[in-house]
Amino acid sequence: MIAGTGSIAYGRNSQGETARAGGWGFAISDEGSGHWIGRAALAEAMRAQDRGAGENEAKAEKAIPSLLESLMKSWHVRAREQLVLAANATPAPDFAALFPTVLSLADQGDLIALGVLTQAGAELASLARTVIMRLFANAGRVSVAIAGGVFSSSRLVRQVFYSHLRSEYPDAAMNPGVTEPVRGALELARKGARK
């Protein structure tokens, strides 16, 4: 399972069959990725601001959640309207650039940020589950490795991911660390050199 700016689950069974889930691009996929987290956090922060807006715009400006305010600072905008224009710009903005802000606020206990990261872990587990069902339906033990900046940066995402997968696949062999993709490339090169 890879979760960085984008996300994809990929697997190969002992018969050499492969399967993938996700990784279809930011507009329609990449669930749980840095891009997805940034976009989801912004959407949830705007919804929270809408719910707390009160009767007039002056109250609405005072009711801006801390996450929304921090996201505005990340994109160097001063008003919600500027943030909305930036979020809906063409070409699309770099939502993944908001990921560090979401992490920081989650560490401070921001409920919206924590909720988004929790949902990201669940989304990533769902992608992995899809690949496992397609390739390992009758296998008792499946090895699962994770890679990418989302996993390496967020303990919460890792915990939710593992928890969701373990609930359905208690015998899954979970690699406790985050694998660096270059290690896989080096291992394939070593195997090729031995032939």
C-alpha cells in the first residue's frame, strides 16, 4: 500500500497474478493520499465554518475554525473568499501541500484534522482490502507493506490502517515499518543480477 501525494494498493500472489486498487488520479481516486487529506480537510473546515457562521458575515469571520485559519495561512490567503478561489482554480492547486498543516493541527488535538486522518487510514485499508480479496481470497496469510509520506508522517493513519485490516485479516503479516520504495527497486535489481 502506497500513500504519498497520491495512493495505490498493489499486490502479487504466489502464482504471479497482480491486482491494483486506486491510483486513478486526484480527480476520481487517490483515497487517503496527501492530496485527498488536504482537500478533505479544507472541505470539512469549510463545513464547520458554515455550521458555526451565525446570523451575519461579521460573526462568520469570527467563527473560522483553527484548521481553516491554518489552511488559509498555508496557501497565503487572508479571507475565505480567496481560499475558495484558490481551491477552485484551474489548474487545480496543490492540496497535498496542506498535509503538513493537517498533521500539525491533529497533533494539537484539532477534531477536524483528527477525523480526516482517521478517515484516510480507513480509506487506505479499503484499497488494500480490495487487492487482498482479489488475489488472496483463499490464502490464510498475506504480507502487507506500506510506503509513502502519509504513512511515514502520520502514526494515526498507520494505526487506523492496521486496525481496519486486522479486523478482517487477523493473520495478515503487517510490516511494522514504512518501506522505502527504492529498497524494492534495489531488491529487484539484486534478483536480476543473480540470474
